[in-house]
Amino acid sequence: MAQTRTQFGYRRHPDQDRTGATVAEHPVVVVGAGPVGLSLAIDLAQRGQPVVLLDDADRIGEGSRAICFSKRSLEFWDRLGIGQRMVDKGVVWSVGRIFHGTSQLYQFNLLPEEGHKRPAFINLQQFHAEAYLVDRVGELPAIGLRWRNKVVGLEQHNDHVALTVATPDGPYKLNADFVIACDGARSSLRQMVGAEFSGRVFEDQFLIADVRMTAEFPTERWFWFDPPFHAGRSALLHRQPDDIWRIDLQLSRFADPASEKLPENVRPRIARMLGHDKFDFEWISLYKFQCRRMDRFIHGRVIFAGDAAHQVSPFGARGANSGLEDAENLAWKLDRVLSGISPERLLQSYDIERSAAADENIRESTRSTDFMAPGSHHEARLRKAVLSLAKDTEFGKRMVNGGRLSVPSIYETPLSTADGDAWRGGPRPGTSMPDAPIAERGGRSMFLTDAFIRSGTRFTLLEFGNGAAVEAPSDLGVIRIGGDDGLVDAEGLAGKRYDAEPGATYLLRPDGYVAARFRHPTRPAVDAALARASGLN
């Protein structure tokens, strides 16, 4: 089987030559150079924070792993300077179809409206995403990426974390103000701090096969319950770049993993599905669904993100995307704490917000898994009845669960200021900013997310003109739409999506979430909301 691999050489660092009490000290050490750790390091570096990034391997590209990246993740990557590269390589899609047997139950469109810069999803093998992120890291001198550096010891102190790092040249010591653990579901750092990883492991097994073939299937997500080629089970088909197709097949909980992964046993299954055997294997793997999380994501000065903090089943694309939301949520808060702008208690909002998001993802993932792989005769009868109803009724279709796909988290958070005005719509505090097409006065088209990047991805006031503009604090960015000197809402979608009347103003957090909104803002009201969102009161 062919695999795409990128290998990196180990390089000795001067930190390894420190002796005695002269241990190297760094503000942030990120452990794990997967999509979450790489993205977090880039975000911090772009905010001016030096980062040491450690990974115990020397390569990327062991199979495709995560492949579905959401609109929200792409907007985050736009802020990191690599979103367009991801989209250019990825397969863009928004339509999915659900089948029962040979009959289509329904189809859905995850982004039915126009006027967004990024699509609902792209399919892109994780090794491509990681390679592009590593390239971006190489453009940022503030990041020191050290391959084949494995953390083997961790000691917490009041004001720092002491790490022992193993390398091919032997161990060395590092001190860090904060350590961010992005070292995956089998996190060794989680074990070092003595944290539990509790939850549920499902017994049914699923086969993943990435196959290379030329096919005329549309660029859509196809999911089957009880298909004729795989009776009594479920199946999933997704297109990836370079004529690679992801196929997931549900297996019995009693299936022998070693035997099921053998290419000679997988090939007949795939051939029955496709109706031919003109394909080559790129990657084969077997997995069980797991829905687990840590009780707390912050342990002293060690902060956990991504699969190290929480794990969900892959149906619904909630794993990598939720990890990237962890990264964008944490980076701006850690930057403000390290810069002395906000107190350390701001970091507790990371645990509050992302723990709740993990709970929601686990709930949705568990419901999907229970529907796809019923654990009892009662659940199986219920699923059979729902699938039967879905053929003819709308409420039956809504009950079918082939994996509810990732959506941006909604935060009930102490950082938000509750609405004091009446709103008919628009994003409420704790939700992510919607995109919309806008234009410069000279006519150049752009999007609202572009304007946010141009403002510096800091706290930003989004103002809708033809009303009295509030005097913004000097450290805030300002995006003004309308009025004599503002950007142009040429299609009217920005005003519509933000329920904007003249003077309406939104306070956006550095991660693009709404912290507060005002119909008629005043400087004291904006200052109070900013202080609240910064963890100052």
C-alpha cells in the first residue's frame, strides 16, 4: 500500500547543552505537532509569543486519519495564513445523502446560502494539512519545532513547569511558564499529571479503507444504513484529493481486528460496494468509537487540548475540528496572560467554554453511535421504525442520525455580556461571527472575515454606520460598515445577518466570537464589556 510521508531530521538544540542550574526557560512549550499543536503554536507566534514545539516522532503522513475540515476551521486557518492552500488542495463539499438499502431517504445541504468566503467543509487528508502547517511554522522564527523530542518527565511548580525531554542524544531539561499538551488520545502528559480520561468505549468496530480509483461519484457525503453490499451494517463514502476515496464499513464487535485489516480480506468487501475491483489501497485501519474526556482541561500550568483532552467518534467530523476550536480559544487568552494584559484567571474560561463544547460533541457523537450501532434489541427496533418512517415523513427524516456534522460551538460563558437591547436576529453573545460579502469603497470585493483579519484578530468593534459611532478604546480594532467612510454592504447580507440598524455595534473577541452587542453603544458600556471579556472583572 502506498502512503504519503514527510520525514524530518533530528537536530540538536543549544538548550541541550545547558548544565547545572542554567536550564533553558521558555514562556510556552507545546507538546505534539499534530493539527492542533501546530495551529496553536502558529497563532501564538503571530501574536508575538515565542513557542517551543516538541514532537516525539520525525514524520507526518501515517494514513489520512482526519479528513473533514469545517468552515470554522478554514476561517481559523485563514487567520493563520494557510486557509487558501487548504482549500486549493481539498475537495469542497456541502451536500450529503442518506440511504436505507438502495433507497435515498433524504439529502441535506450544510451551506445552502450564498455569500460566504469558505465552504461548509473540505475533505483533505490530515497529512496534507499537517505538511502545510509545518511549512507555515518554518516561516515563523518565533517557533522552535524540535522533532524526536519526547517529554518523559514533568514537575509542576508555583510559577513554572519543569520538563525532562528525551532525544537521540540523551535527555535534557526545559522550564516553561505554561505547557500545552496536544499529544493525542494516548497523551503521556495526561498520565503524568494523574488525570482521568473517563467516558464510554463502544464495542462495534469500524473498518477504514482509503482507496485510489477513478470514479464518477459526485463530491458528496454518502451514508448507508443496511446497504445491499454490506447487509445489516452501515457504510460511508467520501471523496478526497488525488483520486482517493474514504470508505468506512461497520463490522461486528466480534470481528478479529488482525484478520479484518488484511488487504486480501478487505478487497472483497470494497469490490462488492463499488461493483468492481479496479482500485488500490492507500491505507487500512480498524477502530472502535470512543467518547471520553478529562474532568478538567487545566491542571496547574499544564493545559490540555484536542484529543489529549477529549475524544469522540469520527462520524460527524467533530474530532479535529473541535481540537482546532480548542487552539483558537486558548491562543488569544494565553497571549494576553503572558503579555500581562489579563490575569491568569482568564485561562479558566478556556476550561469552562471548551469543556462544555466537549460535552456537547460527546452527546452528539454518542447519539450518532447509538443509532448507527444499536447496543440492544430495543435500540435496533427503534432504529428500524425510524428508518421506515423516514421514507415518507419529515419528522422521521429528522430522527435519522448518520453523524451530526460539526458546527461552531456556542458558549455560555462569563466572558459574555448579556443583551440589554431587543434583537430580532443576528449572532448573540457567545456565538461565532457570521461571514458576509462586503466591499471597499473603491469597489474591491472582500468578506467580513477578511476585514477581521485585517483588523489584527484582536478585540474588534464591528460598527454599522449611519448612526453615532462610539469612540473606540485605542487597543481595539474597528470594522465600520456603511456611513461616509465605511466598507460597503453591497448585497445587504452583512446587515441582514447581524440584524443591523444604524448604530448597531458588536464587540468581537480575538477568536471571532461575539462578546457583546449594542443597539446604541456608549463608551462606558463598551469598556465594561471589554473588561468582562478580558477577564478583568
